[in-house]
Amino acid sequence: MMMFLIGFFSGILGGMGIGGGTILIPGLVLLAGLSQHQAQGINLLFFLPVATASLIIHIKNKLIDYRIMIFAVLAGVPAAFGGAYLASITQEGLLRKIFGGFLIVAGLYEWFKK
């Protein structure tokens, strides 16, 4: 039941464009006992159907700026390969600290932005 709830709330955040991994990855690491690398891999697979469902709704509501999307995809795909490679060669403890630091910085940014 716990994994269902983690998936459910991750899907809601992912559908909103916030990023379900902020719930999914810590949930898998802390509650399911998976390694950081395993949790991040599952997050990537989880992202595909969630992003597809979200994209359909956003296209239907005409919320996609295709000119901006092209540049984001052209930069994001090579960066994703590089990031995946870096994650695969990074020790788990360091990877966990980097991810935790990212969550703190993102949270503080959201807390204090106007």
C-alpha cells in the first residue's frame, strides 16, 4: 500500500510539472530500502507514462510552446545522457548528498521566490 501511495502522489506532482521524483526517489530509498541508483532508474521509467499522460492534457489545453520545446529537447537529450553517465559512476553516498542538496535548494527557491 505504501508503494501505491508513493506512486499516486508522485504521479500527481509529475502531472503538474513539479517533478514526481521529489517524492518517488526519497520514498523508494527510505521506505523501500532501494539504493539511490535503483531509485533514480525506477524514477526514469516512472516518468515515461506520467509525462505522456501530462503531455496529452497540456497539448489538448494548448499549453505547449513548440519553439521553446525544440531548444529544450535539443539541449536536454544530450545532457540526460551525460547526467546518466555521471550518476552511474558516482558513489551512492555522494549521489544521495547531491540529490538531497538539490531538493533543499529547489525547496528554498520555491519558498522564497516572489
